[in-house]
Amino acid sequence: MQIRVTVNGRVYESDVEPRTLLVYYLREHLRLTGAHVGCDTTTCGACTVLLNGKAVKSCTVLAVQANGQEILTVEGLERDGELHPLQKAFWEEHALQCGYCTPGMIMTACELLERNPLPTEEEVRKGISGNVCRCTGYVNIVKAIQSAGRVLAAQKMDPHNQSEVVPSGN
Amino acid sequence: MIPNAFDYFSPTSVDETIALLQKHGYDAKILAGGQSLLPMMKLRVAMPSVLIDINHVDDLRGWREENGYLRIGALTRHADLENERNLMDRYPLLSKTAEWIADVPVRNRGTICGSLVHADPGSDWGAAMIALHADVEIIGPSGVRRVFIDDFFVDTFTTALEVDEIASAVLIPSPIGRAAARYMKLERKAGDFAIVGVALHVVKANDGTILDVGIGLSACGDVPVRAKKAEEWLLGRPLDQETINQASLLAQEEANPATDLRGSAEYKKDLVRVFVKRGLEEIAEELR
């Protein structure tokens, strides 16, 4: 079946079998290998991408269902050679060891921060409960997401200001 | 894992969808959120040769209040209800149930009606819709019919839907008083199916007595279970400690869970008692 999908701002036209899963379309047809195949059973979240701005597990969406839709993968976060604040925060907070879960973790966090720019630790932990990390544990991942949230919030207030916002209250 | 090969259709109207179902019969499956169907197809537990994707049928989208009911269209996702502030006051059980389902990406995709049609006795929406006294709106070749939720669940993974019908919406009676709700769930790990789930919905009258109450139990039988005796006991009474204790004992008697890897039947029955008691105590406090 002929599909037309916008991935990371670029339009792709492809002929796919209806049973092709979105993650395999991204990885094998478009050679965008950022989204990983982990458990392949809708559990681990390594394949998470944004479909029209919403985090989805791309092993549990058909490529034909992305026809006419917009997909954002981890490859689409960088701007002009500059890493996205979430990518930078994962680096700075050492939020990964092997890195296998990282693209999915970052994409889920991307939607979370869109909805809730300054989440509490509990909100982050609930938000990423569908993304499994089997090496670092979650302490630094939570730190990285909160730190990126502060950077993004500061950027929204002043696009030239890269410094962090310290939330009042807690 | 790759699903079996199938023919894919993406109709844009309900009529077109029904016509496809009439043509393909038992070979066809409806695809909405796909969060149960696609994993089943990848495991080859389900192998439909025709997939009818209803995501482009605009009439099945969204929710609205009409004629004393909240009508939740078949394409409404779990996350839509979880985050919908306009519904939290009058229909608190919806967001309280939604937040327990799987995880954020699954909730972004999976639908309420899809979960009901799948008819897993351990589903969270089954128990919640029992508690809310919902009706399922069904469309087929001969038109629209409505089935009470208790009659919709026929057996495990089996509903009252005929082969050429779709569940187009679920309808929840609008509360005529102050409503409070809890969804109590114990799971082995975050996002898992319930060891036991208890959905509680209470509407209080001005004189302090209970005007309407619903108690749905998840993972307590072949289908989602209504704790009917407990509901009947609570109706018209004030929500005091003695009343709550008795309701929790009655609900426990109505649960019929199976012993499995998630726990023994005895353990699960006791969980029902604890959850009904704890949930009603919280509701009593909230509605004070």
C-alpha cells in the first residue's frame, strides 16, 4: 500500500505491506535507526516515537496508520547541529549506560514536558513508567528530565536565555 | 514479531465500516487503538485476514453530553479522559480509572470502547463501566441499539456484539447529585493487569444518604463483576463506618476470582474487601 508520511519534517512516500509495523518502517525502509526494537510486546518503550505529538510505541502501530500523519523520532530533535535540551541533559546527568532505552525515554519525556513543563519527581516517574531501563536505574534519568524541563521553560520565557529556572515551592 | 498478512481497509464512515463487516464476516477485525489487537496479532493469537481501521471515521470521534448521558465515542483514547478537566467533577471515575491503565504511550493510543469490546475480565474499563451503569451503543446493518453493560459482557473475550456490528460509543448516565469515585487497583508492576481492581462510584443526595452507587470488580470472574448485593445494601443509607464495613463484606462474597500467578483466590477476595472498605471511606470523607 502506498503511504505518505512526514518524519522529522521530511515527507516520505513509500510502498509498504499493511502488516509492516511502524518501527520496522522507520528502521528498515527509512534507515532511521533511532527508535529501537526492544521487547516487541508493547512493554519496554524503546521504540517510542511521537505520532502527531503524542508518544506511541511504534512496535504497536502499523506503518499504514501513519499515512498522512507526522512522526517525530529522536533523530528529529537536534536543531542545526545543536542537541535538544533533553539530549544535553541526558548527557550531563549521565542518564544512560548502554543507551538502548534512551531514544524511547527521551521521546516519552519530550511529550511529558510539553504537557507538564516542570514535573515533580513523582510525575516524571509516572510519566516514564512505560519505558524500561535495565542498567542505570531511574535516578539520573529523572534528574535529566527535570533539568531539561527547567531549560525548556527558561527558553520559552526568553529564547536567548539558556540558564535554568529554579521552580519556587519545593 | 510480524503479524500475519491481511487486507487493510480504512473506511471514513460508519456505513462503509458496516458494509465491510457484512462482506468479510468473521475474517475481519476492527482496528481502533490496536493496543490489544496488534500484540495479539504479532503473537498470532489473532490472525484476521481483513483489518478495518476505523481511525478515519469522524463520527466515532470525541465525547459530548446529551439527553442525560455522557456519550464517549469509539475513538476516544484513554489519555483523552485521563486529562480532561471538564469531566473530572461530574465523572471522576473516568480519569481515576484511566491513569491506572498500562502507561502513557499505550493510553495515548488505546480506546475505551476497544477495551470494552476486547472484554478481558481483568480490564480496568470493564469494572469502571459496571460501576457507572453504562450502556454500550451498537451500530449494525439494521440500525442502532443499546445494551446495558452487564448484558454486554457475555463471557471472557465475548460480548453481545454480532459479527456485523460495531460498538460506536459508551453512554454514561449523568449524575444528579454530588459524585465521588475511586479506582483501587493492585498490580505486580507498574502498568500491569490488575491482581484485583475495584471501581467505586457514589452519588450523594442532599440529605446525606446514597442516591446512586456502583461497584465494579476487575479480575474477579469470567467477566467484569457487579457487586450487586453491596450496591443494594448501600442505596438510601448514610455512608457511615458500619454501612461501609457491611458493604465490603457483601462485595467480597460476590467476587469469584481464580487462583493464578497473580495470587490465590482467597487473597484476592480479601483484597476486594479491603479495597471496597478503603475506597468507600475515602469517598465518605470527600463527600462529607
